Amino acid sequence: MSTVPVVSLVLNAHLPFICRQDASYAYGEQWFFEALSETYIPLLEVFDRLEAGRIPFRLGIALSPILCSMLKDPLLIDHYLAYTNRQIAFGLHEMERSRDDPALYALAKHYYDRAVDKRVLFTGRYGKDILRALDRHQKKGRVEILSTAATHAFLPLYTDHPEALQAQFEIAIASYRANFGRTPLGFWLPELGWSGELDAYLRAYNFNYTIVDTHGALLGEPKIRRGSFYPIKTASQVYILIRDFYARDDILSYAHDPVYRDHTKDEGFELPWEQIRPFLGEWGVRLPTGYKYRAQGEGQGRWYDPQRARGQAQSHARAFLDSRRARFSRARELMDETPISLCAFEADAFGRYWHEGMYFLEALFREGASRPDIRFMNPGEYLCKQSVEAVETSMPEFSSWEINGYGEMWLNAANDWVYQHGFHSLERMVELAERFPNESGLKERALNQAARELLLVQASDWPKMLYKQESPEYARSQMELFLRNFTTVYEALGSNYISTRWLTSLERRHGCLPPVNYRIFRRKR
């Protein structure tokens, strides 16, 4: 068996749920538009260029059921196309405005051309279907799509509530089968949130492997010999890949290079109001345009230089592989098995926040193709090539990624109130599922929608936004809305009266996920 060290990239693609509205703008849609334009479409472009150049590449990507629902939502897609039209119109304005400044004109034209290209690709080559485009690469063995929890809930906080966990897992599997026609092998733990109780659920739902953060595995029992360079397994035979801590630090350091684009300085906030107003439609508020002209560092010249930044991304790709090779050399002195560097990140860290991240990924695969001492593999592919006997058995410690690594972002003084109400609503949902086991018609619709509202409350996005004070009013209003909707259904079922009009409107606005069956909240016997 070959012992050439392996680099395995895994990206987590997820966005907070966006309420469907017929109006031209709903709060949160901008995140969806930016993720499509800056991360998902450019990632597919990278795959296409590598495929055309016959450059081998392997990548794992976790797609949340919530994101999959939004990527298939016709209304959101229409709104995205309107957004790209505004970007293109704004680009024409910017080229006219900058005609006396050649450097600025070239930059404006660069963004204009990219906006046109992305719209053509999205509507033409990808047929407005990002999921199908990703699945095409999965069927060719280049991309491995992982499943994850229904609404990206931070699962360790629900281990005392088995009905919540079974709902998150069962909908995750149903969504994956509906979108990709197969059963998933790998499960992405939202926010890399692990606790030992999750092992039984992963095994029960037939997931082959998951991923934990470095400290969780290293502090597990019994202690492991190979650190993060080799997978472990639990007593129930769930395989666990361990995130490479140093790979994370390398990427963070690269992304702050002063040559790279400053994603916080958008012309939507820099230009005078009278110049930006015609491109806002009826929104009436300043919003990002995608036209960002500044580099991150002082002294980098008046304007951001895309060519220089692209060259730096290629240098960083070489440095990243050199760093992995150096660490592999040390690891192989202590182990006979094939070492792995599992590099796990949020997908929108590449493109949306680190604009040059897509250049980096493409350069990484191109550079790797010329290096015989490193190869890329999908996580599942790597596991299939390892000897079962060589994998140590250990139970990782409770852990997560993000600040301090033990889940404080999702349970703290800023957001603890939501769990009190969420757990109370969960108990009520279990009660409803037990009380109405065989409903049909309007009552069944109401029960299914109650289950959907409860699942939306459990998303990890809202507590995180409260903790980080990023759109906290929006996060609070969303959670309160979901809880209020659930309570309305609960009380309506108690009084035996449900407004068909209200329920139909709610189903249209919050009709996410695959068809939800409220019976998933029944107690297992």
C-alpha cells in the first residue's frame, strides 16, 4: 500500500435560513447572494478549469439541508438574478465614473466582467442548479458531499433530548437522498460540535465517519499515539478524522496578507448616497455591491491589484504544501501508516471573505499535481484505503471549533434564554407527536409546520450571531418568530381550530427542508 501523505480538504457550506418573501428584498438575502457569487459559483469554476486542464483534484464539501433548500428555491433564485442585474448596471456606472482613472477603470471593468460571467454561468452552464453541478463532480469521484444536521443545530446541547437529535439526523438523511439519490457516508458535525453521546446516533443512522477538532481528539480516552495524523474510531466503529490545527492557522495567516482585497470596503458604503441610490431598487438602504477597490494593507498602492493578489495566492499555496510536507516528514518518523492532514474550513472563508481563496484552492491542486510526495484525497476515499486493525479506538472529549473550543459561543449569557424556550417547545412537540400519531389533512399540515418551526429555532446560527453581536436584532427576531409560530400551532391544535389561510401563508414563507413528517418527534420505543 502506498504511504504517500494525504491532504484532505473539507469545506462546510451553510447559511442561516432566509424567510421567503415576495418583496424585492428580505433581510439576510444579501448573504445568500454573496455566497453564490463569491463562493459557490467560483468554486464550480475552479473545478471546471481543473477538469479541463486534466488536473486531479479531490475535495469534501458538507451541504446543510437548509442551504440545499435555499439553493433550489425559485423565488430566491429570481431575487439573485435581479441582484446580478443590479451588479451589472452598477458596473456600467462605475466604468463611466472612472474613465479618467485607468487603474480604477480596469478594476471596475474586472468586476463588471466577473458579474456578467457569473450570471451567464449560473443560468447557462449550471442551469440555475448548483446542487446538480456539485453532484456531477461527486459522481466522477472528485468531490465528496457530506451530510449534516437538518438545521445545522449545535448537537451537543441536545444530547438530553433524543427526539431533537433523531429529527436532525433523519431529516439530514432524507434531504441528502432527495438531492443526490444516495445515502451519505460522512456526517459533518455542525460547528464541529462533538460529545460522546453522539456516537450512538452516528452508528444508528449508519454514518461511516465524522470529523472533530484537534483538541477534542487529543484529550480523548484512551490517549492516541499519532495525534491528528491518523484517524481513530469509537467502540461502536464510527471513524473519526481529526482536523489539522496548524493548517487552520496557516490559512488564517494567509488571508490577512496586506496585498489581498479588503472585503469590508464596498462602494455601496463608500460612494455618496446620490450615486448609489439608483442601484438599490426599492430597498432604500445601503448594501454591498461587490465592487471593492481597496487592499487590506496600507502602502499597497491606491487601488487593489488583482494580478498581484493572485500571484500572492499562488505563493501561499506553495507555502501551504511546504508546511504540510515538513510536518509529514516529522510524522513519518513516528508512524508506518499513511499520514493525513485534514483541513476543514467554512466554505465562504474562501471567496466571500477571503476573495483570493479561490485562486489559492486552484493553485493548491495545480501545485500538488506536480509534487509526487503529497496527494489529495476525499476523506471517505482515504478511510477506505486504511487498515482497520491500524486504527486506534478512542472516545474524543467534548469539543467544538471557534472561540476557546468548548461550545461557549452557542451557550452563554447572550443567548441562554433561547434554550429555555426551545426545550419547552420541544417537550410540547413530543407531546403533539404522541397525542396525534395518525393525523391527516389540515391537522397533519399544521403538525408538520410546527415541527419545521421548532427545527428552525435549533439552528446554530442565531446563538452565534447573538454572541458575536453580528445582526443580533435579526437573530433574536428570527428565533422569537419561530417560537411564536410554533406556539400558535400548538394552541390552535388544543382549541381544535386552525386558520387555513394563516397556515398556508406560513408554509409558503417557511417551506424549507424536504417534506417534514412531524412523527419524527415521537419517542422511540
